[in-house]
Amino acid sequence: MSVESLFPRLEPLLPSVGKPIQYVGGELNATTKPWDSAEVRWALMYPDAYEVGLPNQGVQILYEVLNERDWILAERTYAVFSDMEKVMRDNDIPQFTVDAHRPVKAFDLLGLSFSTELGYTNMLTALDLAGIPLHAVDRGDDDPIVIAGGHSAFNPEPIADFLDAAVLGDGEEIVLAISEVVREWKDEGRPGGRDEVLMRLAKSGGVYVPKFYDVTYLPDGRIQRVVPNRPGVPWRIVKHTLMDLDSWPYPKNPLVPLAETVHERFSVEIFRGCTRGCRFCQAGMITRPVRERSIEGIGAMVQNGLDKTGFEEVGLLSLSSADHTEIGEVAKQLGDRYEGTNTSLSLPSTRVDAFNITLANEFSRNGRRSGLTFAPEGGSERLRKVINKMVTEEDLIRTVAAAYSHGWRQVKLYFMCGLPTETDEDVMQIGELAKRVIQTGREVSGRNDIRCTVSIGGFVPKPHTPFQWASQLDHETTDERLKKLRDEVRSDRKYGKAIGFRYHDGKPGIIEGLLSRGDRRVGKIIEAVWRDGGRFDGWSEHFSYDRWATQTAEVLADEPIDLDWYTVREREYAEVLPWDHLDAGLDRDWLWEDWQDSLNPDGALEVEDCRWTPCFDCGVCPQMDTEIQIGPTGKTLLPLSVV
């Protein structure tokens, strides 16, 4: 039976809300299919506003991969702002997709991609507006299967109450496998109802169904164990790894937004994974091994994307783009191909030790010279060794000297506050480093209009990293250190005015810490915050620390744990962590040894990049039956005729 569009009811109401264009749909390269043409139907959601969600690569790729199959239909939905939420509730309009404005509740599956934990309350708004029961146990056979993916899904326990399932790792192949299971179950007449289809997914070992696992706790609040509660359910869930990126050149038909979004560019993922081994970096740990896209694959995707979109900027994306083994040739040959056109190329962020002027000049060949961004992460060399960020002060000064002497005027430096073993002195070193950068820039350029922006984020320990056992710095100490640093830099008459300063207070990081390392008991906190009005917690203007702290205290009043227990407490090796049954491929003992190496009393021990050195036995390659895939291939981007 066909499902009608809600747009006739929605359209007259749009003038009464802000930015109505974000709810209209109809973007260039969007896909709409007749409802009855599909056997399996997905609603895909990035749980943030349209302007943040539309550029998300993960959702765009899955949207296309699914819609390429004639028996699958996929549409997109995003979080609605509070004015739209009120209008929808007042007029009984449910959560809808932007493609054909169909009610989300009518779909077979609702797939959510979480790149940050602070989107959890937006998920609850969407479920409630859709008319889908918040708790998975209350859903019937006609409700969509709610399934989470993305980096935050590597610990889905805080939202386990609200999820039917979660998937770890790369989504391209597993969404098709899930679709096959659902199609087969529907074709058979839905035997066994909802539990049966979830059981079929769980038995595969690649889909985590929280309701099939029981969690028990010790008297002091720690987890005793996590065990399957029915036969046939695997003890551990494994992540999915896509091994041949060239076989999956998505997105082939990138969406062109109607409204302004956070990234106005076409993005090509040039490789996936990172083995630099930064101990704080969850993305680098959970996406191993490194898999590069070939130079021909990159060239073909860039050309296709420009042809299909009309964008004038191409971002070459990865966790550390300048580490691609053929990045020099990629930059030069793309530069040759698009010289004299309006097309500009960009590397969003560059490692200090991977940057060179030749590369930078290739990316600014068409006259667009944006600022350069580097991420030393730690203010002192001692602290950079602790986090395994092998960048010396001399590396940084040499790099910025080269940049300023070749015409750049602006450099942005990114640091973190609250890293393990950090002292006040480590943070004050950020200011000294910034002053040295300005001094160097003035000396090599002979100019005084040199700028350096220092951007500081709070460190949040993440699952599946060596720092997953670390204590988090309390927000009061974070704020004190940053205020002291800011005052010291501003008081410097020689360099202070040339240094921009951006940082958030420590409170959002504490809540992110609660959500990133939380267990199932945190679900009640998320729900309480949402019922108290929590929305868009990733936006500073909507975030309320007091709301989170108050609700956490109330929910945990009868428990032997509190907010500090989840955040500023260091964990021991023997403690069962909420995500220990979810396998990112990383050997737990290897992570623990790396954590101990960072705390070595004689100075932290550094781990080199296993792309260029013998294997360090992190566990990923043998356990996941994968391997590092890098060049150089020796191929070229032919033809090299200028476009």
C-alpha cells in the first residue's frame, strides 16, 4: 500500500518557521522512488540540523548505495529545530523525510549515524515525533527497526534502551546484508515477528542487538559481566571493514544542498584508517587498517563530482590526508588538470611533519590561499610524547617558517586541554609556542600582519583507545588553566594582539565524557534530559550543563555511582568496560600496554607508524583478516590535458 506525502499539510506551515528551506528537499542528485517499487525501505538520519547533516559523507554514501538497488528505497531525515517541533506537534505532523516527505514510522528501518554522542537527545525527539515508541522493548512488528552506526556506535550502551540494533565499522556492505535479511523475513510473511528478524541479524555476528544481552553490576557500581541471554547470540560483535575503496567510489551523485551548509564543497575520501597511533584518537584506532584509494580512483571521483555538482572546491578527506603515499602526485596532477579553472583543492588539516611547501603551493595554485591548520595537540614536548604525537617544537617552527616565508599570513594551531599527566605548565607552553610562531613569521616574512589562531578543545577519553582507562580532568580545573593561559597571552604587548584565542569551557566535555564511556544506566539520564527540554546538545547555545548535572544526580540518586564516577575516575585493568564485548579488532592487552607506556616514569614511550615499520601487534590485521593497503602505485592521472 502506497504511503502519501505529508507535504500538502506541511507546506502551508513552513512560513511560520525559521529556515523553512531545510525541510523542503528536492536537492540536485536527490533520489525519490515510488513507494510500491521497493521491498525494503530505509529512513536515514544524521541527528542534527540539515545544515550539519546534509554534507555528512557517511549518510550520503549509504543513501546512494541503498538506492542503487531497485528493490531498496532510501530517504533522508534530519533533526528539526524547536520552532518546527512545536508546529509539528500542534498540527499532528510526524517526523518526515525530506525526499518525499513520507512519515518515518512507515519505513522498515531507521538508520542513525552518530559521529558525536551529543546527538542522542535529537534521536529521542525524532522517535517521539515519528510516533515510534522510545524504548525498543515497547515496539511492535510495524515499527521501524532502529539501528545506529557511526563512530559513537562503538559504545552504543548509553542508548541501548532506544536501539533495536547497532553496527560497528564501515557501512557500505553491511546495510545491503541487513536489507537482504529484512527482505527475506518480509517475503516469508514476517514469521516470529520483530524478535525473529532481530535474531537473524544478531546471529550473523555483525549486528549488535542490545536486548539479547544482559548486564549485571557489582555492589560498587562496576559492571560484573555482559552475557547473551538466548542461544545462538554471539559473545562478541565484530566490526565491518571495507577493503577495496576503489570498488566503492561513492558518492557518485553527491547531493547539492538548497540551503547553506557547514561545508560548501565536494569531498573525496582519499584513504580510510590511520596508524599514526595517537593515543587519544578514537577515529584512528577504530578505523584501522589504512586503505588507500588509488590515484586514478581519486581523479575519477573528483572529475565526476565536479561534473555532477558544480562545486568549486574539492576537499581531499581522511584522518591525515597528507599521509597518502602519493599525495604529492595527487596534488600536482589534480593541480595540472584544473589549472586556470575555478576549481580549488583543499586539505582540511595537515600534520606538521607531513607538510611541505610544494604540496601547499599545489593546493593554492588557483589563487585561493586559505589559512593553514596544524594540530600539535599538546603544548609541551613531554606531553606530545605522552599522547604519541611525535612532533617537536622545531618541527612546528620549521613548518610555519616555510609557510610564512612563502606568503601565508595566517596559521591555526589546534591543542587539547586535560590530557593525561597534564600540568599547568604544559598548558602555559601553548602560549609560548604561539608567541614563537608569531616571532618566526615576522622574522621570515619581514611583515607585522602575521596572525596565529590558537584553538583549544577539551580532552574526552574515548572507548577503544589506550586512554579509555584514563581519568578526565574536571571542568573547574580545565577552565582555570585556560583562563590563566588566555590572560598570560593577552597581557603580552609584543605578541598578544597577533594571537587569536578560541576555546570552549570544560562543561560540555564532561557530559560528552559521560556519554562516551557510559553504560546502560546512562540511558535514563539521556531520557530525563530530553524530557526536560534537552535538544541540540552539540550546539553551545542550546547546551545546558546544569540540566545534565541535575538530571544525572536525580537519576543516579539510589545508585552507588555519580557523574564524577563516569568521568574523572581512572579505571583499572580488571574492570569490565561497557564496550568490552564489542570488537574493534584492537587487542585489549595491547591497548593497556600502550596506556602504561604513556605513563612511563622515565618519559613516555613512543610508538611509530606501522605503515613504515614492523607490526606492533595491535591485533587488527590478523584478527579481522585485513591488511594495510598503501601505494605507491606508479600510476598517473591520464589524460593530463587541462580542463
